[in-house]
Amino acid sequence: MHVLHSQRQDPESRISSSLLDLRIPSGLFFALVGLILCGLGVFSPARAAFTDVNVNLYGGLVMLAFGATLLWLARRRA
């Protein structure tokens, strides 16, 4: 009986554990910055010095993928 009681979670502990989950705000932040950088990479003709690579676009895609991964992990846990 004691083992079953310790495995149960009351709603208060689930709420407090979800408040400490930093994947949601971090995922939203990285996704937002990634979208902004992707927009700059697509619509801005400026390039980084010493390279022909569109750093804003590729950096934005990486940040967008990372933010989406964090949000997916947070949703999968909940």
C-alpha cells in the first residue's frame, strides 16, 4: 500500500513541476528568434563579411529547429 501511495502524484505536485519546466519558455524564445533570423535571411540582401553564406538564414533555421524540439519535448512530457 505504501508503494502505491508514493507513486501517485497529486495535482499540486504536477502544477509545481510544470512551473519549473523551462523547456516551454526556452522553446518559445528560440523559435521566435529563429523566425526573426529566418526573415532577415530571406528578405535582407546583406551578407556576413568574408563569406557568401547566408548566416542569418542558416542560424535562424537551427534556432527554429532547436526551439521546436524543446516545445515537442515539453508537450510529450505533459
